[in-house]
Amino acid sequence: MTFGSAHRALKAEEILKEAGLKFRLLPAPKALEPFCDLVVRVEGEVLHGAAELLEKHGVKPRSIYRKEGEEYVEL
């Protein structure tokens, strides 16, 4: 998930951590750097719930991507 700013990514980290969801805050891969400096990576089984939770708290992801090989595909 990209958020458009490091501040919003850090806010997402805070919300997901408080909810006890499994995720990782990472530097953006080169292919996604134009969209954000930091990304939140969640596994597929919690992706939908994580995105809903963030939207409920006003921190809607700018974009959500899935990695397919070396490519990132926007969902």
C-alpha cells in the first residue's frame, strides 16, 4: 500500500500496530518511489481488513499493489 507521504504511511503503521494486524513498514521499492517513500506491506489474507481499517480511520491508501514477479500491479 502506498500513501503519498511518509507522514500518512507512519499514521497507517500506528493504526495497524494498535489493531494487532501483521504488516511491515518498508522503504518503497524503486518502481513505487514516485508514489511514496514508505510503503506498508501486508499479506494477502489481511489486506482487505487492513485497507478497511485504515479507511475507517481516515488514512485511505493512495494505491494498493500486488507484486507479480518483478512487476507491481495496481489492484
